[in-house]
Amino acid sequence: MLERFRQSLAIRLAAIYALVFAAGAAALFGVLYWVLAHSLEARDREAVELRAENLARAYEAGGPLGVRQRLDADTSPDARSLFVRLMATDGTTLFATVPADWVDPQVERRLVPDGWGGWRTQEIHSVRIPRDAVRDFAVASRILLDGRLIQVARSTDSRAVLLAPLRKAFAGVGAVALCLSLTAGTFLAWRATRPLRQVAETARRILDEDDLSARVPAPGGSGELAVLARQLNTLLDKNATHVRVLRETLDDLAHDMRTPLTRLRGTAELALRDGGNPAEARSALAACIDETDRVLHLLEVLLDVSAAEAGALTLRRERLDLRALATRAADLYREVAEQKNIRIEPDLPAPAEMEGDPVRLGQALSNLVDNALKYTPEGGRVSIAVAAEPGAVTVTVDDTGPGVPAAERDAVWRRLYRGDASRSQRGLGLGLTLVRAVAEAHGGSATVGDAPGGGARFQLRFPVG
């Protein structure tokens, strides 16, 4: 279970999303941190540079005294926190103002010249630059017109120390957000990938338990996974239908082949018991050939139907006129119709051209005429009409037989199906199946209904354009 959980697509997706979130958040924080630190530094630098510029102007206006007066006139707390120094061209300090927190509190007593050639003891205070882990400083310098230098410096809080709480807050909040995103991402990904797990479970049931009725629980919505689940159920339904039809076909085929094979065996056994009568043996061999031909024809038609339904029927298309095929089918069955006193009436008013396989289409039309003659009583009529319509051509075969009941109109196209009215008729039960298969292989359709004067109407429609 743990291994299955670790290999789960939802877990991997959640981990990827969490890593992407963490990388994005870290990059965003890095940019914001740099902008903030840069802004603080720029603000301090601009402040001391502005002070240095103002003092340089004061020097140009009034010399060192002007600088001193400018400093004395500025009594703001910000001014008292500034370090200001005026330096001569040789590097000596002319004067300086030092903030109180820059002066070392420790005092040293040293001997210094008194200016009259003697020495005197004086308390010396040292000045230090307040730069450490907590404090930093910003300094700006301006070169004056006479070559002297004025410097302005300010002690500031260290940016690293100032932004340390922000870093800690981001680390804490980021860790919590990462855990929450991983948890929420796992939950949402687990729910989103539920149809995939249901698909896998359905496939397992079909493979391991041979449960062909297993279906994926149909999810709601219009998402891609929901559509996938519904399409898979549709595919399974079609496969189940194909399996059912295949089983029925095999059952019917076994039933229909049993009779000719039994006759074949009986005829052969009878010929063996005739004591070597050549005439009887030749008659038995002829009967065996007839039954063999019937079985072979049954198998050939079944193969053609299967190939057509699978979309693999080979078609040798050429430009043709359906009137020629209809005339040929009528001529082929005219002698059979005359024996039953049935009229065959072609109705071919205008050309009806299309791209198609003349052999396969000829088979389809011949099967329709043969089917109509089987169920038309003596003295009846069979008509063959070919017509051209906008975007299509049609072939209609009407008869004056008993017609096809509405309950059987879908079933008559199935393999080896034979309705109650056809039980007494000799046939394979594959003629109409082949008709529909050929029509659909040409992109057309085959329908059955009632003829205007009674009987059945079979119609083929083929698109042209």
C-alpha cells in the first residue's frame, strides 16, 4: 500500500506543484528582499549626499565659516546625528563635528605641545567609525572649488540586521505555506485523478475477473478526465456489443454449417455403401461439391462482411453510373422472376453517377433483387429505381411481398438473421448484412420501410460531391 501510494500520480503531481511553488516563492522573496535592501541603502545614501551638496554650497558662499553657520543653524535631530569633516588639500582636518555616539567614552591623558615651546597634560578622546554587525554608516564626499574636501557621514542600522526579522518571518510562513500547499495539492490531485484510478480498476476487473460488464463510474462535469471516462465506457459498450455479435455469429454459423456438413457426410457415407456403383458415386460427389460450394460461399460472405464492418474492405473505386448496375441486376434475375411470374420493372430516368466499386455495388444490388424475389408471391412485382438527388444518389427496390414488420427492421441487417417469414426460404441470412456493409463502406446508408403499394422498400443512399 505504501509503495502504491508513493508511486501515485497524485503524489508526484502534488510534489511537483509544491516544488514549483517553493521555487517561485523563494524567487519572489529574493527579488523583494533585494529591492527593499537596495531602497533602504539608496535612501541613506541620498540623504547624506544631499547634506554634502548643501554644505558644499555653504562653503562656496561663505567658506569654512559658512559651513559652521549652516551646521549651527540646523538644530534638527537628524543634523546632530551627522559626522561632518572639512579637510585641507594635504589631508589635515580643518574642523569636524562628531556625533556623541561616535566618541569613545574612554579618556586618555597625554602630553601635548602648549604652543609656547612647552608641554601640558590634556585629556584625549578618540573617534571611532561605528561599523559592526548591528550598525553601519553611509558617507558622501564633495571636492570643493579650492581643492578641499568635505565629508558627511551618518550612522545607520545594518540592513542585514534590519531585515533579519523579515527573513525569519518568510522562512516560517514559507514553511507553513509549503506544507499547506503540499497537503492541499495532494488532496486536490487525488480527487482530480480519481477517474484515472477508476479506469485502472475497471481494466483490472476486466482482465483479472473477465468481467466484461465492468464500467467506469461516470463522473459529472465536462473536464478532460470525465470525458475520457465516458468515452472509455462507450468503447467498452461497443466492444461488448461486438463480442455479443461475434458469439451470436459463431452460434448461428455453427448452426447453419451443421446442416451442409451433415449432408456432406451423409452423402459420402451413402456413396460408400452403394457397392461401387459409378453413377451413384458421381451423383454423391456432385452433391458433395454443391454442399462444399455452399459452405465456401458462406465463409466468403462472412469474411467480406467482417472486413466491411472493420473498415478493411478493399474497394476499387471508379466513376460509374448506377443505372448500369441496376440494369445488370435486373437482367441477371429476369429468368428467375419469369419462372415465378413476377415482373421486374426498372425505373431509370436519368444518370446517377458516383465514385464506387462496381463489383461490390453490383453484389449489393443483386442481393436486394434476390431478397425481393424471395418474398414476392407469384404474379407480383419488383421495381428497381435509381435517382440522383442534390448531394446523393439513391437506389430503391420495392416488392409486393409481405413486407418487414417494424419490430424486425433493425434485426434484418444482422448476420445470419432470418425472420419468421423467411424460415421456409433457402439462404444464408447474410445477403442484407452484406448490402449494408457495402453501403457503409462507400460512406452511404441502407434503410428498410414500407413500399407505397404494400410490401417492403429497401433503399441505398450514397453521398456524391
